[in-house]
Amino acid sequence: MTSPYAQAGFGVGFDWGPVGAGIVAGDIVAVADVLSFTTAVTVAADCGINVYPYRWRDETAVAYAARWDAKLAVGRSEAGPGDVSLSPVTIRRAEGVSRLVLPSPNGSTIARQLSDGGATVIAVSLRNRRAAADWVREQLQVASRRHQAPRVVAIAAGERWQDGSLRPAVEDLWGAGGFLSALGLDDLSPEARAAVAAYDAVADDLPKLLHECAGGRELTQYGYPEDVAIAAELDESTSVPVLEDGTMFRSI
């Protein structure tokens, strides 16, 4: 019996976090982790940097970076001159970096999980939501000529409370909903329609609301208001980072 949570019968779905990503299966999946993993990936793509997603920054991440001859991102608070972190600001300032291992317990983990399951995974933020939607429509047109109908799903990564439970992050809802809104398809599940409505309701007030939401206030409080400003660069990126072999985001 099909799970009632799978949003079966709809060509476009939406859900939250790694559990939702596992249940609402899609052939093409857009992962939105706006503050800051997928924003950082799009900034890296704009700079010609390939990103290797990784779950944690620990000794295994050091070995993983060495395996791919890549620079390992440090924690935001640890970043010094010349270092790169999850902060998009440091990625823009990076010199001589072509490969970056970017640990993230949310967006990175979900992207690799989905790719391992056979989905085509793209990194979506407010910066590239329209470019990503254009690319997906092209893939759907190609599939249609082959008499195929790939399912498209948007996943809002969310954050974590201290007890490890999912904290729905409204900025990720806006990122996923903004992508679905630009996609412009009709066959949306009720959940996907709700995500589109959430984005459309605030589209005229971005980036102000991104600074005022909990995630934006948190980063600003910790001293990273520029990261929020970069995340709010609506439609300014034409990069579409696609996860290749579950290993590396390369912009197409």
C-alpha cells in the first residue's frame, strides 16, 4: 500500500528534511537550504568552484578532502584570513580554490541521501530559483519527447533544535516554494501548492523578511549579516549546481 505521505498521483511534490525527502520520492529533486548550504553552493558555482557535500566536519572530512584534493571548509567562527567556511562571503573571497568540501548536516546530508537513491539532485536557493526552474523545465521537455514523465520534488532542508528534531525554517520554505513558483507547473500536490503560496505571499517583501525571519536574525546576531544579504540576492545567479554521482555539485 502506498504511504499516504508520499503525495502519490501528483507530478510535483514538496516536503521537509531528510525523512520527508525519503518518503516523497522524486526523479528530479531540488534541495533548498537557504541559510546557508545551497546559497553557498550557488555562490561557489558562480565562482567556478565545484562543491563536494559532506555531513560533518571531523577527521573523516579531512581525509575526504585529501582524497579529492579539495579545500576543506572550516566552521564559520573558525574562519581566518584565507579560510573558506559555510559563509558565502568567504567563498566569494576565496582565491585559488577549484574544489571545496562543504560539510553541512542538513542540506548536504539530504542531497547525498537523495542522490544515493537515484534522483537527480540540484541545489536551489533564492539566488538561482528561476534558473533552476528553467533547467528543470528543459529536462521535462526532453523526457516528454521520450514519452517519460519525471516527478519533480522540492525539499526544504530545515534546521535542527537542540534535541535533534527538525526545526522548519521559513527561509527554506521560501526557497523551495520560489523554485516551484518559477517552475509554473499545474500538477502540484497540496503540499507543493502550499509552498508556492508561502513564497508568493512574501516575494515582494524579500530581502527584508529574510533578514527578519528567525534564521536571518540568528546569523545577524552571530555577526554574519552579509551572509543573509547574499542569500537574498533574488534571481541573481544563473548557475544550476547538479550533484554528480552523489559526490560533487557541478554547475551546468
